Amino acid sequence: MVRSHRAFTLIELLVVIAIIAILAAILFPVFARAKESAQKTSDLSNFKQIMLAVLMYNTDYDDTFVMLRNGTPRWGCPGDPIVNCFQVNNGAVATLPYVKNRAIWKSPNDNIPRDDCPDRGPNTPGGELSYSFTYYRSGNIVSFGVSGWSNMRADGTFSAGSGPSLSATAVGAPAQTIFMYPYYASFSYFNGLQAYSIDGRRPVFNDPAIYGIELWPNYNPGYYWCGPGEKIAIGGYGGQTNYAFVDGHAKSMKREQVMDRLWLTDPTTAHNNRAYNLMHYDESFKNR
């Protein structure tokens, strides 16, 4: 008897490989989108938990919102135990008694490398800080947010450009006023400095005329705090950004939905005409 052995031909093998490649090309993007969607949901959860802490902070501090920073940097934190070395009392540090979990201040897709000026002292800036608050400065039409930055002198006055946060009663339409947004920066640490934008338009418009900020995974390289080679970006998932509002809810939306483009081209007219602006604390800027 002669036995015959059935084997794959070269054509059959190539067909199988081609089918596997096609399936992989179809499924890998699906898996990537599923992963990004899960990260986006986790990021929104971080926003909601932090905002809950912010609202509890408000209750304990005469209905006043937490500061972006309270004090000037203390390089090396002289006199403090190294484990308690907070360079400045930033928003994350101020809300720590209510959050009790530093991990929620790290966005799931924030992988910008941190470098907190090691040449200026033995700094221990802690984990990454991925979120920031909208900035308020009295009399400045492009600093229309809520949270203040305090550099208080010994006599109780504030240095130029700094001042207190707004109170809850000063914010109109809390459900339509953005308080928090994702800001990834090389120098933004839990125990260190919380990155923020003095110009409220920069996190929204990526325009060189106002030094606008790119949407992640793109980023702006440059010298922002420590030296050349740093990176900053506004956090994003699939072309959208997560935001938290003064009333505590959070949602994802495109940046161009945040404010009228007139704020970029002619901020004075935008201010005078009450152009649409979800970052503005004043309720009169919420009508389209």
C-alpha cells in the first residue's frame, strides 16, 4: 500500500496569512479605541472625584474656591522633613485632606516626562499632576476663570498679577462654567507647581498669536519653567477634552465648543459683546 500525505500548498498558506493580517488590521484599531475609551472614562471619574473634594473645600473655607498656588516656590524646602517637602501649597495639596488619594491627580494617558529643575535644589516634587483650574485675575478680560494665585506679601497685600479666588456666589451659571481642565506639563507635580494658563484662551485655541497649547498627543516644546526641552499639552482623547464644571459634573467636548472664536481674534469686542464663553465666571457670557 502506498500512503499519500496531504499538505498545505504555498498558495493555501499565503491565503491563511493574508486572512490573519486582514483580521488584525480590523481588530487592532478596535482594541485601541476600546482602550482609549476606558482611559477617557477613568479620566472623567478623576474629574468628578476632584470636584467633589473642591466643593467640600469650599464649604470649609467660606464658600471660596481653592487656589491654584498659595505662596512662592521654596527650592529644597529648607527646614521641612524631606517627606513633607511641598514646594508650594498648590490646589492638589490644598484638597488632599478631602481627596486622600494622590493617584487621581494623574491622567491615564499623561506620559509627558517630568523634570523639576534638579539644578536648583534637592527637590522631591512627588507624582505627576495632570489637571489645572481656570485662572481669575481682577480687571483682566482674558483671565476670566475662577481660581486665584496668591503671592501675598508680609503686609497682607498681593504682588502684581496675583490675588484670591472667587467665591461660589460670584460664579454665575455653575452648570455652564468650566472650573477644571487637563494640563500636562514637564514641571507640574503634586508636591510642586501646578501648571496653569494666565490667558484663559490658550488652553482652548491652538494659535501661535496667543502661544496657544496643542491637544495631546501633540505638544508644545520649549522653555516654560526649568529650561529648554520641556513639554506642555492640553489633555485629550480622540480629539476631545474632558472638563469639570463648577457644579461638580464633568463631560467631554471639543475645545472649539468652549468659547466663541471672537475671543481669539478680538477679545475686547468679545468681552464687550458678551461673546459665548464657558470658562467665564459671569453668567452673561453663556448665551449663544
